Amino acid sequence: MKLIAPLLLLFSMAANADSIEPIETTLNEDERGLVAWIGEREAEIVSTLRTHVEINTGTENTAGLDQYRDLLAKELEDLGFATRTVSSEPLETVSCAGGKVEIADHLVATRAGEGPRLLLNGHIDTVFSADDEFQEMVIDGDGKIHGPGVADMKGGIVVMLYALRALAETGALDNTNLTVLLNTDEEIGSLGSRPLIEELAGQHDLGVVFEGSYQNQLTRARKGLGQARLKVTGRESHAGAAHQEGVSASLELAHKVIALEALTDYDAQSTVNVGVMAGGEKRNTVPGCADAYVDMRFTSEAEGIALLEQVQKIANTNTTKSRRFPDYPFSETWAVLHRPAKAMHPRVDALIAQAMGISAQIGEPIVGARYSGGGTDGSIAQAAGLPTIDSLGVDGLGAHSSRESTTVVSLVARSQLAAVMLLRLLQE
């Protein structure tokens, strides 16, 4: 059943069009069997998601990430995968507090067989720390699921697992060439796992990422992302008795924040957001340290490089002056472009068109594709040369907030879609 080549031919004329038209398709007997097998396990799938969601896996909660990774390793080993862990070095932080960010080990699972080499990718960390109030999964009477990571992206991991389970039941996983990569640092930019992603991308033919979709649209292309940390050191002093003896780190940081935010250019679709800032420790002391954590979004590599240069220039230019203490304030900066922009790709467009056609037969149809300002590890993989379709996970809302949600219908329908898509890819 070799459908991809015809799909590519049909889609080649529209590869640069504003929208993607679905490819009409009919499910064969094997595919209908996969859909039925998953549909019969709705309660089990929802229960599995609850188990996953209620293990806290905030990026810095290495104990929770270890627990969740071990659970997933057992699940994949039961499906015939060989598993291994890969470590990343701790990250030094440029901040007033200093220290390092520990990164939990990543999970790689493989089946070394024949045929197309597929890399399935997801991340197991969330933005919700172990002490966050948002910890439990709740289901409304209308089938709406709320919980930390239900959409981003434990829902996607459950979709992937049940697609693989359905394929295993039919023997379709036998002698296949599959790799599953589940990393633990995606929410901080995959700063530790990026070399691993790039290495695996070079060993495969196609990437499949199970991030969530939005309003039943898959993601066709994405912005690039960068991040920066700024630390300003001033001179502490008593705020009343010796104010003139101090040099305010917070005042200098405030000037830098205003300049950084002014780099946002909506016409160019580039944004700079100072998401975290802090300074000083006491009301009655001129602050001796202040820091900020900055997010950058851009549409091209050239634009990203230019934006990074502007951020670094602002960080290195002082507005606050002190005649008595000319060595203060001074600044330290760490900045990186951690995700390249993800461009449209004809191979990916053809798969989106196919997914739209298949989902129309299953239910919860995918209605189109969009350009996203959010990033995924698929951007890294595709920049390394691996065509990658992403957002095949659940349809969700409110990611990174206590409003995060998906639905039971989407959870089951996306599992069914993933099973059929993977079967067709494995049979190329």
C-alpha cells in the first residue's frame, strides 16, 4: 500500500499555496481494524493519560522525570523496543542566584528492522513545577480533560503509545525500523538534548512529532526561537543613610528591559519578550544584583542572528552612570538561538494532506494547517535534514497555563489517526 508517492505528485503543484487540500482516501480492512481496536479502549486510554499526567514532570523535577521515563521505558520494552538513556551536562545559569540546572536523562527506544527509518519524537517534561497547584487531571461531564500536560504533551505521548500498541497487536511492528526519542528538556529549549536530536535526525528518513494541534489544524511551518539571560551587578548600599554610595542594578536592568521590548516588530513578525525579571533583596537597600530571562521569536535565520546581535548590544550598553564608582554597573549575558525556523516542506505538506483525508474518515477531522509562533523539536530535526511532520498529538487549548485542556474525543481520534498514518509509512 504505497500511497505517499502519489500524494507527493498530487500535492506538488500546491506546495507553496496558502492552504492545503485534503487527499481523499478510503481505509482498508487492516486500517479499519486499527481504528476499531483503539476505539474499544477509550476508558483504558483515558486512565493511562491520568497516570501519566499525575506524575509531576516539571523540567527541574528530575526525580519525577526519572519515574516517568522508567514507566515509558517499560511500556516500549513491552512493545519490543530496546531502550537506553542518554545524559546531558548540567547547564550553568547567568543569574543572581547562580548555580546549575540539572537535566534528567533522555530516553531512546529502537526497533532495528527493515524499511523506512522513522523517528518518533516527544518530550516528557512540562512547565509545571512540583509545587505548582495544577497537578491533577479532571474530566468534565462533556468529556473535556483538564490537567498539566494533557495537551503539551502527555496527551501526545499516549497517542503515540496506543498507535504503537494497535500496530503491535496486528504484527505490523515486526521487523520495522523505528526510533522513539523522549527528551526531558524541551520546555527550556532542548538545550541539552539538541545534539542528540540532530544525531538521530541524520540516521532516519522521516520525523513524526506528537505535539498537540490547535483548533484541529496541524502545524505547517514555525518561527525560530532564541533565549537570553542577563545579569546586572550594581553596588549595594543603605537606601537612606548612604544612597549615593550605591549603584542600582535594578535601575540599569529596567533601562535594558525597555530597550529589549522595543525590538519587537510585528510587521516583521519578530518579538522579544522579557518573561522573568527580578532585582534586589530588601526594600531599604540599593539593589546590587538584578537579572532577566528573555524570549526571542523570528522568521528566518538571518533575522534571528540580527536580533541576537541587538540583544547582546543592549546587554553590553550601560545607561546608568556612576562618577564615584565607574566600574558599576556591569553586565553578564548568555544568549542562544536554540530552535531554527521550520520552513514549509513538500514531503510534510503531503503528509498533512493525507492526515486530513484519513481524519475525515475517522472523525474529529483535521481542517487545515497553520503557521505557528511556537517551537518544537521537529524544528531542530528538520533543520538537520530530516523532513518532520509535527502536531499529530491531541487537539488542545491553554497550554502552559492552568486552563490546559483537551477532549476524550480528540485523545481517541488522534490515536486512531496516528496508527493509520504509521501503518502507511511503515508499508512504503
